[in-house]
Amino acid sequence: MSPSLELSAHVHHDRERRDRPQFAFVAERLWLDFVNTDTGVRGPDALHDFNRFVLWLEAAHVLDAERSATMRRRSEQQPAGALAVLGDARRVRTVLRALAERGVFASDVRMAALSEINRVLGRSAGTRRVELRPDGSFARAFVPVGDAFAGLLIPVVENAADALILDQLGRVRRCADPRCGRVFQDETKNGRRRWCDMATCGNRAKAARHRMKLHA
Ligand SMILES: [Zn+2]
């Protein structure tokens, strides 16, 4: 490749990167980060449209750049199919939010999540693989065959299934800022993580405490 071509490819890549929405991944679990895509407080919903959903899956390392581009192209050819996937993703997200917030004490919520997880898993055929990531780590992957759209939610529901299988719901918390709404997996040793993110909610709380002290 000539230097000028290389340069223009680079510029194009940067532009594409800049135009992409920024998504936050603060929950320590894919399924909880997916639930958090409905907290539009810090920007538009990641399920606002199909393109955005696919970019979110890419940002979450669920899709690689090539499959993400394929999905976006396919959605232009099959807009109705893409719309159906989006509706389905919203439905799954509602059920998983309930699981995150109330699953630990409500068995009916757990059962509803279970049937939703099995509905998604039962619909899609594909190949399971283990893939090497660019950073050298390994990850489970699911490569759908046939209706590729149907497989998009698999990694998310599998991750939620893991929370049930590994009995981790007791460690799922809601951010202590009532305006926030984000959920996360508390991985601290003492189990006392309070904030979705120290840089935003945690910092706001610290500043508020500080103001209170000054006015006392
Ligand atoms: Zn928060």
C-alpha cells in the first residue's frame, strides 16, 4: 500500500470512530451492561435503532468489526427483520432489568427470565467457538447460521443464564444514586460497592457531602 492510501484509510477509520456513540461498560457483566442501555440519562438509548444496537454489541466485543458491518448492511436489505430484532431486544431487556433488580427475592421474576432466556436460545442455530481476541485473551463466541439476526442476543442471554447458574443475583446492585438507574455486579471483597461509576455518580455524591460539610 502506498503511504497516501494508508493515510486516507487511517483518516477514514478515525472519522468512523469519532462518529460512533460512546457507550459505558461499568457493570462488570455483559447482561447488566445490556440492561443499563435503557438509562438514557447520559445519552440516547443504545436500542434506539438497529445500527446503534449493533454498534453497542461491537463495543461490548460481542461482534467483531466485520460481522458488525455485515449486520448493518443486512439490516438495510431486511428492514422489517431488523426492526423485529430491535423489538425483541427491548423485550429481553425489560425482563432482564426485572431480574437484576428483583430476581434475588422474587421467584416469579426468575422464572420469567428463565423462559425468556430459553425462548431466545431455542430459536437460534449456530456454531459455538472460542476466539482469540486482539489483546491475546480468549472469549466464547457464537456464530449463527441461517437467520443471523436471531443469534444477536445469544451472548447477552447466555451471560444472564450464567448469573442464574452461578447464583450471582445476590451480588447485583442498583447504583446508590436514585436518579441513575444503572445496575452492576458488585465484585468487591466486602460487597459494599455503591456506585455504578466513581467518575460520575460516586464523584457527585462526594461533592454533595463536601458541600454539606461546608454549610454545616
Ligand atoms: Zn450511577
